[in-house]
Amino acid sequence: MPAKKRMDTSASGSRSTPLHMCVPEVSIILPTYNERENIPIICWLLMETLDDYFTSGAPAPQPNYEILIVDDASPDGTQDVVRRLQEAYGADRIRLFTRPGKLGLGTAYKFGLKHARGELVVLMDADLSHHPKYLPQFLRQQARTNSDIVSGTRYKLGGGVCGWDTRRKVTSKGANTLAQVLLQPGTISDLTGSYRVYKKACLETLMDVCTCKGYAFQMEIAVRASRLGYRLSECPIVFVDRVYGASKLGGNEVLGFLAGLGWLFWTT
């Protein structure tokens, strides 16, 4: 990871406008479990992308975002890596929150949301499957359309998947199609996608009514948002399979998804 810095963020350093003195416009929440290889790369990519975005015509006079990392007691040393990133870039730019164990994706997002200070909240994966290069497009579309949610989609022109075998592509597409047929979510094409930008107030309301955990959580968020009349829009993305570490998708997650699908079919 390149060592360059946009500003002095060491404990003893000074800034002309300290970040803690202004409320960030965008909060990015990254749940982690065993992501020590990926977390420095994703943080650097986020900072490079958003620094350029906020200093190239966006309304903020300086980079105006925060990265919230919610770690579920990763045994691989993820937290130690994050603390080193904080030393390099500042604990007000990269904020670490820890939990005592692996408690689920949905609860990690809820936990992070309680601490988010931005008017817009980004939910995305920390394993490099969601490339930060799409964030400027998401943010511009949100500003242009005043959408409550801007969601990345693999299933519209310009979107897709890279690095999956045929079995996983068929499984993912089948799960999304089944959910579309049963739940009728309206305009959103990628129910199982998790790369999204939310208005914070919208996300807080949805978090209060959502009960699913794991991978079904993203599906429930989209469906309940549609039912509640929130404005949703989409941007095409290419989802890339992780390079480092192991996928968290296993048999329990599949069963949880199917249980969540049945629950939403009967309750929405």
C-alpha cells in the first residue's frame, strides 16, 4: 500500500482544519471478520477515490468522509492492522469498533450506523468485491435524483460478475430471481446485492423494522424500502470475487437466506 498521505494525521500532527471539527458528509461502514489482507487495500482505495471526488467539484472544500470498521473479534489480527492504519491516516478518518464475536452482518451494520456521523451512509463489503471506483457515480446519482437509496446492480447493462464459476453464478442468479418472483420489490433488480448508499434517516428507519441477519438482511432492506415508498435507484457495477481470504458464504448462510425469504414472503 502506498505510504503517501493527504494530510498529517499522526497523534502529534496538526491540520489547518481538523476533521473532528466538521461533520462528515459520507460514512462508509465496513464489517470485517478475518480481513487483514484486504482492509489496508480497501481503505487506501476508498481514500484515494473520495479524496479525488471531494476535491474535484464536489461541494465540500476538503475530503469529507469517515470509514467505520466494525470487527467481530477477527482472530487473524485484522484489528491490529486497522490500528496501524489509524496511526498513518488518523483515528478520526478511520474509526474502529469491536464486538466480542461473530454476530452477523445485519447487526454489524446496525452497530456501525449508531456511530455514523454522515448524512449519507455507504454499506459495502471489505473484501474488495465492491470496488470504491463506483462510489462517485453512486454519490452523483443520489445528488441528481435525491434518491433515498442508490444500489449497485449486477443485473443491468454494464453490470456483471468476475471470478465466479458457473455454479456460483447460477446459484446467485437463481436466488435473486426467486426473490424477485416471490417478493415483487418493484424497480430494484439486484435484491441480494449489498453495495448501497443510503440517506441516513432512511437507513435508520429501515434498521428499526428489519429483523433478518446474514445475507437475507440486504434483501429485507430493499423489500421494506420499496414497501415504505422510499425512492430507489441503481447503478451498474461489476462484482469481483475476493482475492484474499475465504468466502463467508456457507450452508448456514444459504439456509438463513431461504428462511428470510420465507419470512418476508409472509410478512411484507
